[in-house]
Amino acid sequence: MNALLIYPEIPETFWSFRHALKLIRKKASSPPLGLLTVAAMLPSDWQLRLVDLNVSELTDDDLSWAECALLSGMTIQRESAHRVVARCKAAGLTVIAGGPLFTTEPESFDGVDHLVLNEAEVTLPAFLADFARGEAKRMYRSDERADLRRTPVPRWDLVTVGHYASRSIQFSRGCPNDCDFCSVTELFGRRWRTKTADGIIAELDGLYDLGWRGTVTFVDDNLIGNRRRLRDELLPALIAWRRGKWGMSFSTQVTIEIADDPELLGLMVRAGFDTVFVGIETLNDAGLAECGKTHNRHRDLLDDVRRIQRAGLQVQGGFIVGFDSDTPSVFQNLTDFIQRSGIATAMVGMLQAPVGTDLYSRLAGEGRIRSQVSGDNVDGSTNIVPAMGLDSLQSGYRRVLREIYAPRNYYKRLRAFMRVYRPSPSKPRLMRWHVSAFFRSLLYLGIVEKERSQYAGFLLWTLFRRPRALPTAVVLAISGYHFRKCSELLAL
């Protein structure tokens, strides 16, 4: 069986890093982890070809070679997925689809022959057995949660090493929290399930042996869902694995509660983590109560962020405007907090209600659902009727983005971060593309773009005040260039 593994195109978004990727000469941020994991579950006699539409085109040769196509994707890839399904059907291929997009919107894809939904470790084996007998059903669903200890190592050999800026890995699924706007618990449940530490080391060995040196993102929705297992199993294994190896650093997503645990922060830095994404959402305690994010309530969030930064971790922050309890002051308060906190990567989005969430159910009952979610947290849209009025919400939202990503404000924020940040004493080795990316940044950011004076001043400031953090400074400057381009498009 010749099978195409097709990953639909991701449009330009906050997290696509499209403008930044041009400066580092990479085609996409990260390979499709889900498809590569599914590839490892397919029969050994199947011939596989990966087509990631974010790095290459789906050619007529691909279609004529294949007998079937397997698609996976997220909500933001909806439009591209529809085009891919139509093209594969026109070529006479059997189309098989799964992943978050198809699990939440199966009724939207009539052209798909077989929908293998929910967690592939549970539903894919039954489909493959039926498919081999010529008796495959159209839909396979299950509420059973997968045992991640049996999840195979992804087929990294299907990926071209130089196309991507980072790699992804997954230790856990599920989240014990119950934020009403989040679809994680709907897709993966609240029970925190993990792979073994040995399994993660095997995956890292595979990446390392294939020559990967760079960032590896743990895509867990909440890596600290079970601190004991993290502290006693995964982090010691990572610390031991890194001895004698070089070139890899890790990032992940956690809750703000990590600021309460200095020992855990220290272990994460020793294990190689240098960046954490934290869902801060809102500074308004009433908004946190409204959405069920109780673990963020009654805290000094600014002090929490600074404690994480001082430990040696960059904090990326997620923020939301448009809660029913929000007043017009929310926009300036949020802008001021972001500037003071030194959170360079500040993802500010308007509240959206994905299908299946408690928020969607509540607002649907109130007649306040306007449309489907776009899947893009930072596109200036919402699928709900906001309490403050759509025009007020959108204008305030755009004002926040214009202010926080204006060059002068952005570089001022980077200085605030650098004053607090204490990077790990270990010295990462520079790759050839690091050096070329630095010189391209000098050309584009230091000469061509309008932020040239701020960029030059920031580099000099970092060189004299925080020289060990210079590589981080360059990366953040390049990322900020992308964020500014995205925010300027929203302001049109």
C-alpha cells in the first residue's frame, strides 16, 4: 500500500513565525508530530511518503504514486484540508482522516472515506484490521483514553532535517484543570497520562542520531499536571541524558503554579528547558472566576512571572480579552502588565468558544454563538457575541497589539526581560545557520526595517549588560519582527 501522509497548510498566524522563518531560512516551525506518530503505527509493508504543505507542494506525481491519503490537522487548517480532500478524491485516492480538526468537525468532511477519530492509539488498530479485510467503516470513535506507554517513536526519518526550525515531542496528554474555553479536556480528558521516561529518551535519541540540534518543544498541554512524576521520573532522566550531548534545548507549556516551586524550576533548567508558555489569560479576578481558571486567582502575577524568569526560563504568555466581566479599562491594564513583565512573546487573543467546551454550551444556550471558531487565537476575530459589543472589543484589541509590538515598546520590553532573566550557565554551541541568521537579522532588522535604531541599540545594550544572553536577544528580536508584521495586518 502506497500511502501519502498529508499535513494541510497553516495560514499566516502568530505561531506560524512565517516572517521570522525567512530570516533563518527555514520553511516551517515544526514537523507534524501527530502524522509522524501515526506513521509508526501503520503496517510495516506500507510505503509512506510525507507531504507537509507548509514546506512542499502536493504534486501530480505524489497523487499518481499513492493508493490512499492520510490527513491530520487542526482547526486552523480547515480550508486547506478541504482543498486537499477534494484533490485526493479527484485523483481516485481513498481518503483517511483524523486528528483534532476531524474529531471536532466530522460532519464537515463528506469527501473523507474513513474518519479515524479521537486518540489514534485506540481507534487506528480497529480501522487497520477492517481495512485489511476490505470491511472498513466510515467512522471510528472511542471515549477510551490511550495508554501512552504504548505509543511508538515517531517516524522522524520521513522528515528532511533542514526544513524545520524545531522539533516536537509529547510526554503527557490531558489536563487536570477545567478552563471553560479550552477544548483540551474535551479531546483528551482531565486525567494526566504519560509516556515513560525511557520512552522519551528513546525519542530524543532518535532525533539526536538523525542529526537534530536545536529546540525540542514538549507539546504537552500542561507538563506539570503531575509534579511528582515530572520531578521524580522525567527531569532526572533528561538531566542524565544531556550529559555528553550538546545542541538541544526544550520548551513547553505549564501553569503559573510553577512559580511556587523553586526546586522544580531549578530541575527544569538543569534538564535543558529555557522557555515556558503560561496561560495568564486575564488580570481581572472576576474574569478568571468566570472561565474557571481558579488556579490563577488571588496571585501577584507580575511577581510570579519574574520568579520564573529569574530561574532561567523565558515566559511566553497567553492573554484573552472579551470576557463578560471585562470593562474598557482591560485593554490599557493588559498593555501595561505586558510591558512591565518583560513577556516578549505575548499572545493576545479575543475570546473564542470552540465546539464541545463549556463556554460554547453556555453561550449557545444564550444565543451568542456567531460562527465557527477560526482556530487562530490571534486573528482579531471571535465566534461569540461579546458583552462589551463587537466593535468595542475589536478596536481595543487592535490597540493592544499595535502598542505592544510597536518597535519602541517591544525593545523596551526585551530590556525589562533581560534585566531579570538569568540564563543557564551552560554554553550552547552555535550552528552554521545560527551565524547566517544573525547576519541576516543585521541586514533586515538593523538596516532595512523601520526598527533599525531600536534593534542596534538593543544589541549593544545586551552585549555590554547581558552578554551571555545575546543569542536569546537575537532570537527574540527576530520573533518580534514576525509579531509586528502580524499585528500590522490586523490593524488594516
